[in-house]
Amino acid sequence: MRCASFCSAEAYHIDDFSKFLRNEGFEPKFYDDVIHIQKRAHHDERVSDAFFFPYGCLVTWDMDEDEELQMLELVESFQKNSIDPLIKDLSFYTINQEDSGQEEAIIDEEDDYIILPSDDPLIKLSLSHALSQSVKLSSFELSISETIAQTRSVPEELATTGRTSLSSEQLTKLMGKLFAQRDSMNLDSDILDTPEFFWRRPKYESFYQRGSQYLDIQARVAILNRKLDRLHELYEILSNEHKHLHSTRLEWVVILLILIEVLFSIVRDRDLLSTLILSVLGMSH
């Protein structure tokens, strides 16, 4: 069976979305700020699960591609800042039907295959927390890698020429983009922590931790933080360069104003000008 994870937006307007689902005949359940809906197939007894996370992620269990697209279309009107291209990850899973005493999820990391001990929706939700964090993290990684690639030439140019060829407006826009990314990561950093859901349901936390280890969440967060530190250093360089350009511009403005003032003074006092001319001529003789 398929288990698909998506990051389609910066965030979902989760309260408005839940009202919409009720009007459409669904029966959404809230687990903290996560919406869970179940979808029963008409031709068999199969029950599929979908979990919508407020930070713009969706995880589906036992849905085919068309059903996954339907879930994405349901939430499309309630997205804040849609992500293009869509971030997607796919795994497969099965339910252990044997009475083997299995209590934890078994994950085959090479084949992306998960064996669940039961069909308990809270087990799926626990793993979904890790799966949704993974695709959210992928969206951060992609955005920051693109920014690093776009700005790679700036430090090299500064090291070679001592200044950047970027205009003041370009510098300001780039600094704004860097600041927005750092701000987004700082505001959303709690997304990558252990969810509050497990504070009241500690027996399910092991499923989340198993999924988090499988997806290398902590290692990827550490790498992402190092990349953010690199961007912060670049922000400081650009900020200093921006201040230098601004200071240079002010110096030239002051020089120009002094020259204008001198010229006006000379024009206003023609006697002084004549005296200066005669003095210069006398000295030349």
C-alpha cells in the first residue's frame, strides 16, 4: 500500500479548511492542529487516511495517485504561498496480520518499506509527523540551496575586486530575500522539533522517533543550520557593502554641495572675483 507525503504550501488555513470539509460531508478529526479524515472506498472495505498539517504538508495512507490528487485539490484553496514544484515523497507499507507480538514499526530503509503492527490511525499519525517534517525540510533545503547557488559569485567577487558589481537596489533585494529565509526558518523551527502531540500520548512517541531516524531528520537539520550560518555570513558581508556604498554616496553628495556653495559665493561676490583675478595676474608678472 502507498504512503505519500507532500509539501504543497507554506501553510494551510486549517480552521477554514475544517469548516469546508464538514460542508463537503467529511468528518474531520483534530489532533492538536492536525486534521485527520478517512475515506472509504465504495468497491471494498478499504479505509484510507489523510493527515493535513498546518505548515503546508499532507500525508496519505493507502490512497492511489488519483485519490492523493483529490486530497491536494481539496486543500488547494486554503493554501498560503503555494510551493512550485510540489515536494513529494513516496513509501510503501503493510499491516502485520500475524500475531507475532510486533509492537513497533519495522522500516526497511533500502526499499522504503514500512511494516506497521496494526492499522491504528494514531500509529499512522505518529509516523506522519516525521514524514511531514521530512518533506517540509526538503522544501527548506531546496530553497536555501537555490539561494546559495545564486549568491555563490558574490564572495568571490568581493575577494577579487574588493567590491560587488551589484547595484544598491539589487543588494537590498538580495538582503531582503536572505532575511526572509532566515526569518521563515526561525519561525518554523518548532516544526522540526518533537510535536506536542506526544506529550499526552507518550506511548506513540517511539513510532515518531523511528520515523525521524529513518528520514535522518536531525542530521539534515544540522546540515541546514550550517547552510543558514553561511547565509548569515553572506548577509553580514552584503550589509557591510551596502553601508559602504551608502557612505561613499553621501561623501560625494557632501563634496558636490560644498562645490556648489563655493560657486554661488563666488558669483554673489563679483568684487571678490575681480580682486582674485587681479591678484593672480599681478603674481604672474
